[in-house]
Amino acid sequence: MTDDPVTVERKFGSLSEYSIQVNRWILKPIGAWPSSNSTTNREKFMSWILNVICWCFSLFTIIPGVLNILLEKEDLYLKLKMFGPLSHWCVGGFNYAVLLLRQGDIHYCIKHIRTDWKTITRLEDQRIMLKNAKLGRYIACFCAAFMHGSVFCTCLVLGAFKRTIEVRNETILVYTLPCPAYKLPVQTNPGHDIILGTQFLSAFIATSSAAGAFSLATVFASHALGQLNIMVTWINEFVNQHSKDQNSNARANKIGVIVEHHLRALSLIARIERIMSPICFMEMFKCMLGMGMPSYYILAEWSEHNIQNIAAYVMIIISMTCNIFLVCYIGEIIMEKCKKIGDMVYMADWHHLPDQDIINLIMIISRSSMEVKITAGKIIDMSVLTFANIVKTVFAYLNMLCQTTMT
């Protein structure tokens, strides 16, 4: 893909469409794409139908799974083995609900991106925005493809093949499910196929909810970083051109545009935090389970040498690790970039500027000194340090779990 904005605009219709197209692809099939003034009544009705269908499929998997854990399974290991997959559906349902409840904030961010693409018309600035939009688009595509691929392969391995068990010294083959159901006819071929099909669909919905949330965070954060990069360029030009432009009114207008642009970028980051805070909170615990429980399953089943199950567990661990690292890295980059704005202004040749311009730049430094963070439930800051703490916590709980159940 070329970095020429004219070529991209000709191919996609608009530059803003290039930025948000992947988000629409992921969210529209599950009815989570926010409506706008141009949305027709037919499209709103279809979204409502999709919402009802998605909730029905999700609850058809979640409710029997919960009942199975509470009422049917007595062995502790079997309960733990079910709890890992069930958490994926439960957290997926929570993410889906958050996406539906936060549609107003998502629409605000989308409108914000479209306005920025219309407002910023200088070719050099558009190239900076396009570079960040391309990065966000590629990461969102990779994240969605990897998540869907790993979940599909895991469901296929755990649900499409029979498993050998011993009952009263007899070896028999039985059907399994990715998420065992409560008192449903899974041993008959039609019943198993129907339930497995519904679990595949519900897994697609849960994964699309998580992938949609991560793609929104990636695309929105990439756009915000692009705006901050443009602001750095503008500040450097403002400082370096002080001797060429002696018109105080023109300089006041320039610094006013820079300050307003800074506040717009911060407002977008604040909306990203509002959307992602509850999702990050639940995803953090889901990823901790997704990293810890499959590791426990591998240790517990290593003696059986079941390559299919072990491969599925390894894919889950890799997927969950990538997911939580992605969110933590986004939070780290946003926090560091916002701090860098103030540092960059301070390191510029501000001492050559008039007193009024220095005062205006001090406002930017003061605003940049306030920490801007992506948090998990307003409790935990999403950063690389948080990712390291999550990994250490996973290994600590894995060690405790092994000592409790394997001794």
C-alpha cells in the first residue's frame, strides 16, 4: 500500500474510511457498529436483530456451562478444566455488552477521526496521519485474524473429535465439546453437531467482541499518536520560524491552533480510556486465566501425550499473552508520547521567543505534565510494567495450583 494520501483516497473513497474500515468489518456482523445520522431504519432494525441473535447464542453456551460446573461435575480437576473455556464466553459476553453500552463514545471517536481528516489538509501532515493509520490497521487485522484463528482451531480440536475414556475397564469413544453442556444430548450425532455449531457461533461472537474492542483501541490510539506527532511538527515550525513572522496576531493564531489540537488529541484519548477501561479490566483477568489454566492443563495431561490438546492449549497461551501485551503496550505508548510533548517543548529554543510566546508554550508543558493513562477499571494502569506483573502473578498462581491439586 502506497503512502500517498491521494492514491489511498481514490481507492477507499476517503482517508477516514481507510482508518476505520477494519473496525466496521469486525463489529458490523455482531451488530455492535454504532449508528449515525445517515443510518437508515432498516439498518437499525437489522442491528437490533443481530443483537438478539448474538445474545441468544451466547447465553445458550454460558448458562449450560455454568450449570454444569455447579451441579454436575464433582471432580476438582474437571471443574478447573471447564472454568478456563467458560471464562472466554463469559468475558466475551461482558465485552459485547460494553460495546453496545459505549456506542455513543465509539461514535464520538469515529466522528473525531473523520473531522481530523477533513480539517488537516497539508500533504505532509496527512502522510504522518496515514502512516499511523496504516500501522493501526495492520495491527487490528493481525489481532483479529490471530484471535479468530486460535479460537477456531481450539474449538475444532476440543469439539470435533472423539475422546477415549475408560468406564468399568471398558474403553469407549465419546464426543466432547469446547464448553461442556449440562444434561444435553451430546452423545448422539445430531445433538452433538447442533450444540457444537452453536458453540462455534457463540465463540465467534465472543472473539469478535474482544477483537473489536482491541481493534478500536489500536486504531483510535494510532490516530491519537498521529495527531500528537503532527503537533510536534507544528511546534518545531512555530519555534524555528519566530524570526520570519513578526506579526503578533498571526503568531497568536498559530499557537492557538496548536493548543486546540493538543486538547482535541487528549479528548480522544479520554474517550478511548472510557471505552477500554471496563474491557481491559475483564480482559486482564481473562488473559491471566488464559495463560495460567492452559499451562496447568499441559502439566496435568503431559503424561497422556495428547498432542491435539497440548497444541490447542499452547495456541491459547500465545493468543492470551499477545492480547494482554497489546493493550499494555498501547497504554505505555500513549502515556510516554503525551509526556514527550512537554519534554520536546522544553528542549526547543524557546528562550529566543518573545515573552508572550513563552507563556503560551508553558501552558502546553503544564498540560503535558498531567499523566494520561489507559487503565483497567480505573484501578490498574496498563503499561509494560503491568504486563510483567501479570506474567509473574500467573506463574505464582500456577505454582500454587499445582501444589494444591497435584500433591
